[in-house]
Amino acid sequence: MSSVKAQENNWTVVDSISLSGAQYLSHIAIQNEKAYVSRYPNLVTILDLNMKSEIANITFAPYTNCWTGYIAFYGDSAYATLYNLGSNGKLAVINTITNSVQSYVSVGPDPYGVATHNGRVYVTNYVDWADGDSSTVKVIDINTLQVIDTIEVGKLPYGIVIDSVTNKAYVSNQHSESNSVSVFNTITGDSIKTIPMYNQPRGMTITNGKVYVTNSVNPTSSPVKVIDINNDNVIQTIMVGRDAIGIASYGRNVFVANQSSYSISVIDTASNTVIATVPLGNAPYGIAVNSQTGKVYAAMQTNRQIKEIENTTVGISEKTNKLPNAFVLFENFPNPFNPTTVIGYQLTESSKVVLKIYNTLGQEIRLLVDEMKSKGNHTSVWDGKDNKGNMVSSGVYLYQLQAGQSWLTKK
């Protein structure tokens, strides 16, 4: 494979979507061409990104004083954290077909971050315990909607992301006594490592075998810490704008919302450098990417707008990745690889996905993915190990993707 080319980029704001109501905006999550915007108090607004109009405004009638935190998806459900309810915080389960609340789950004080993985929902309790005890992550079974485990992490756990390849969860602990990322095994619940951060780690995203973590407090600029998933060490620091909070990734780019700089920083993960800064004119908070189009959406906290951002200089490869109606297995990158490679694929609908590595004899080497995935673009990282954790020898390997009744294979 030839060397990686520098990106042509002209990232710019192409549209603004104004939302009704007086509630401020915080986080945003996207699935199936719909954006779910958490607002406070007591509101989630759902947008049709094609029509650029509101589909529904969901309120949480029993909990009129609640504020909404992060939102995550699993199948046809969205999970929104409801905090500012004292010790009786809730996880709202929203049916994404009917755009209505199905149920509420009691998850303890001030739930904020949320992630889904292997039939479970993981919720951070954003609490600063006065007695010095750690805060926690609640684990909920998606089928029974019962809390089945409680995992201790650092103080003021803010966000949570999960790597589906290694089954490791990463939790950003914002309190000054913690200033860290807690890593635990989602299968056993055991703690793996505590990774020191700079100051107030908040948003996180996983891409290309790395975790990118925003650290929000700095007088002039904020650092994004880059964690290698293989050894959970910080391998690089990237300086972006002031008060970096929201973060998202797509393809080879990471996007950072800089609240006090009124801007978005665009990072090229091939070089881990900032390649563009997009001015917004107001304070962004949450940020998400539409995997069908590659467009970025930033939730502007106080003027109640969603800014639509895209790279207006698009190469052939980017256009290929934007096809919304194709079942695609992309070439792994880099190839040849050392020590990891990223496999991308695109789904035309939510499906049970199985992704496996085989040798040329047809023997299974590694199971990478075996779970439900939403419509859109996804990536998985192979670290060069087999199912027993041993490094494989150099040679030719095949990777096969099954989604529903469809199969694709590449080498």
C-alpha cells in the first residue's frame, strides 16, 4: 500500500438548524438520519437531518425538573440519562420508531454518561461523594431493564465509551482529585487501569485503536489526550481550542467542540494533528457525525441551533464512503499493518453483525464482532492476535463480514 496522502480539506459550516423552545442544548447523538438532542430542562428534541426539521419533542412528564445528559442507542431504542433528580436519577428508554418513552429505569444519583454494549447499558453516576468514596457505573440488562452490577470508578465520572474489540470501558473522571480515565473489563467488571489526565477530562471517542479524550480547562487551549487501546498508555497530546468538551470521530478524522473558542477543531488521525479550525460564532457543547453522509453536527448551547459542518472538498474515497444504500466491506487500513489494522464496513439497516479473521486454509483466527449494529458506517480494530491472545505470524489473512443473510470477504 502506498503512503497515506495528506487530506484535502475545506471544513465549513454549511447550514444552521434553529430549534423551537427556550431550553438550552447539551449533547447530540445520531442514528438512521435522525439527531437526538438533549436539552435542559426536561426535553429531548428529535430532528430529521434530511428535512432539517423537528420530528418530535419528548418531555419526561413525571420528572419536570430533570436535565438530560448523554444519549446512546441499541437496536430500536435510545437511552437518555436524566439527572438533577437527587438520589433518584433515571434512564429514559425511548422507542425510536414511535418517538415515545417506553419506560424509566432507576439508576441512582445524577446519571450522566451512557454507552451500550453486548446487551447491556452502562451509566455513569456523576457524583462527588463527600466521604471520599468512588463514584460508580451502573450496568443495566437491556432485556430486563434491571441493574445487574455496580462498578466503582473515580470521582465525578462524566462520559463513557466502550471498545467492542477488547471489551474495555473507558470512563472520564472529572473531579480535581481524580482527573483520570478509569478502564475496566465489561465482561468481568474488574478494574484494569487508571490513566492520569491533564484537567477535567470529559468527552471521549474511539477510533483506529485509540481513545481520544478532551480535557476541558486551560486558559488558552485545551489538550486532547490520545490513549493506545493496546496498552492503555497516553501516547500523544494534541492542543485544540479552549474548553474542549464534545468529541466525535468519523473515518480518519476526530472532531472537537471548543466551548470557549466558539469553534470546532478537526484532527487528522493519520498524523494526529489539527488540520482545520471551524469558527461557529457561538458556544458548541455536544457534537456528532451522521455516518451516512459524513457531515458533522454541533449543538450550540445557548442560541439553540444545530450547526451542520462538512468538508466541501471531497475526494473519491470519501464519496464512496457516503453511499447510504450499499452494503460495503472496506479495505483495511493500513495494509500491510503493524501492529494493528482498522476494518471499516457500511450497513444498509440495523443487523446482527459477525466479523471474523481467517487464514488462507479457512481456519478462524479471530472473532472481532458478534453483536447488533445500527445502520451506517462502523469500524473494528484487529490487533494481530488470535482468539487465544497470541500474536499471529506474518502472512495473508482474510476478513469476512456477515450482516443478516449477506456476506462479504476481503484479504
